[in-house]
Amino acid sequence: MKIVIVGAGKVGEVLCRELCYENHEITLIELNEKRLNSMIGMCDISGILGSGALEANQREAGVHNCDIFIAVMPNDDTNLIAAITAKMIGARYVIARVRSPEYSKQMAFLRESLGITVMINPELEAAREIMSGMRFPDALSVEHFAHGLVNIVEYILPENSDLANQQLRDVRRQHGDVLICMIMRDDDIIIPDGSTKLEVGDHLFVTGQDVEITCFTSWSNNKHQRIKSALIIGGGRITRYLLPRLEELRIRTKVIEVDEKIAEQLAADFPKVVVVNSDGTNQAILHEESVENYDAVIAVTGIDEENILISIYAAHVGVNKTVTKVNRTDLLNVLKNAGLKTILTPYRIISNQIVRFVRSLTNSEGSNIEAFYGLADGRVEILQFRVSEGNQVSDIPLADLNIKPGLLIACIVRGRDIIYPRGESCIHLGDEIIIVTTHPRFDDVNDILLNGRSAK
């Protein structure tokens, strides 16, 4: 695909590196000549020096006939102007980063009226990522499909779990109506069946209704507990997006913010939240606020090192769940053995989402794929298909379909209903199905069949 990226900051750099590696034709527009030359030297891309909001520069970069235009400059208004211009002159898909809470309140309107395909907000997405962790405290990651109706949750089966050495057919019968759709065991990928046994240390990828996943994780982890309270250090944009969501889950929340004006405004805007104007990086203050009594500590100040120290201290005094915002990726290697639960990097969250969007488009060209996501360095793919006319799978019980090995149907989406299939379940015309497979390059729902036909 021909992709034009405007802005060579942290997001732009990740996008250039990863999309270039996947053999897309990348053109970068950047105002800073030194930064532009650095990116051209680092990646196999072409570059245009200048403002990405100007039509002349966009035409020089070939935006008028590009497949995807991505605006990730620091300024929201510039990104929006660039995105509108790109759409007007012919870009097929347009993506813009916007960070302002005011714009975020009318994202749907802006998308529909301005023709912008995707508007993405790093702080809002970070808040959503944190909330996924609040719903599933033991999760390493949570992936969303079918417009958020389906979650696939990854977590590690801990020592002394009641589920160790049990077969999956017994697990599903006894411990929640969930489907374990993939297991990573050391370097091995297992697409399981009913006879597969669970082992301590397995990375399990589980799908099901939220309440069923919670039931399952409570059985599999003797230390599991629902998060009822959270202490947030830092009152910036992420916190503003996070507070109403925590309130919906009835999580008792306190915020510590060092800036008096920000603290006062937060207290006025969120009267149900306790806001303390103090230095949350000071251990004495944390002790005074009884940090050890909170189920979760969320460190989202503007300084990475302070966030790290806050979370390490919280874990040390017994807090079960820590969330640590880290923007400097060079610190991540140091953190591997620090005992921190969730590390949050907002720019990586949105760059990953954009890359996934591009992959989904790439893999859906000429196919019925509606969503695509790769796991385990691309060894496993999660695909979402719409079942259309001419298929060979509808109205046949799954037990009678000659399905390829190394493949599992995770769920069937029928309107707003989610069906976690059993042998007697049938796929209907118009359904969306989500599959997990080790087979690459599926284009159509019929590809799930061995030799392209059913068993009957």
C-alpha cells in the first residue's frame, strides 16, 4: 500500500519503522530537516520537507493517489486541517491524531462530517487500556473485536491454580462458560481442543462474556480479587478520561495532584472524587494517604522515573495492581524484572492501533475479512469474517464441518448477540465469526475448511 505519514515524532517513527518493514511504500512529510533526514537514513522511505497541512506538499508526496494518509503532528488543529485536505484531494483512508478533550467529545460528528476515517486520541485510548485492566485485574492484555462486543483476554496461569493439569473440557464445564482459544507455552503455540491439559505458566487467551471471564480467572487464580479502590497519581488528561469510567464501575477513587490549579479544577469537575493537592511522588505522602490499602495504584504523572518509583513502592507495600505510564521506551528493558504489573505507553498504544488498522486493510483487500490481528510475532492470526452469499459453512453444525487443524472458531456474532460455539452450533448467513488460526493468508470464510468442503 502507498502510505503518507505526516509528523516524525514518536508515533511517526514507530509507524515508519513498522510499516516499512511490512513492505509498504512510505512517504514522510516533516518540518524538521534533521529529523526527516534521520528517518530517511533509518528506514527505506522517501521524504518531503515542509508542512503536511499544505496542499502543495501533499500533492508532491502523492497524497492524491495514496491508500492511507496518517496525520500525527503535535498540534490537533494542524492534524485536522491536514486530514481534511488529504481527503479532499483524494486519499482513500485518512487517520488523524487528536488529543483535545473538546474534540474527543465530538469525534463521531467530525468523522462523519469531515470524512476522516479514524480519529485517535492517545490519552483516551490509554484510559480505555487502563479500564480493561480494571475489569480484568490479572490480564496481561485485552483485545477487542466486533466493535467492542468481544474481548480476548491474555493472562498467565499462576502456581497453585486449581486449573493446573485439568483438561479443557472439564474446565469449561466447571469454571465458567469461557473458551480458551489459544495457549502459548514457552515457544510453542497450541490451538487447543477438549483434551488439552493446562499447565502452570501457560499464557491463556480466553474469550467469553465479561462476567464469565471474571468467574474463570477467580477460579484459576487463588489471589484474584475485584478492584474496588484506586489511587491515581497525576491529574492530567488520562486521569480526566479515566475518572468517569472508574465511577461507572463503582471503584472508589482518590487523585493526588501537585499542581494546585489542576487539583482544584479536578475537584470541581468530579465532586464524587477525593482530590488531594500534594506531591504524590513523596513516599511520606503516599504513606500518609494509606497507599497500601488501595487495590490499584495508577501512576500517570508527566515524569517517567517518578511513575516507576511510585509503582515500585506501591508494589513493595502490597498493592496488587499497579499501572505505570512510561513514554521513554529505553527504560522498558530496565523494567523487565521490576515487578510492575501494567506498563502504559500512550504513543505505542495508538501506533499499534494504526498499524493494526493498516494490517486489517492489507489483509482484507479482495477478501471478506473485517478485522485482523496478529499474535506471537505473526505466528497466530485472529480474523473476523462476515459470512456472505456463496459460503459453504452456513446452517451446518460445527461438529459436521471439516475444519482445518490448527484453527478454532472463537465466537459467532449475530447482531448484538455473542454465541460461544459448541459442536451443535450453526453459522448463519450474515453472521460474523472470529477465528484463531496458525494458518496464514485466509481470504474467505470457506478457507477454514479442509480442502474447501464440509464433512457432509
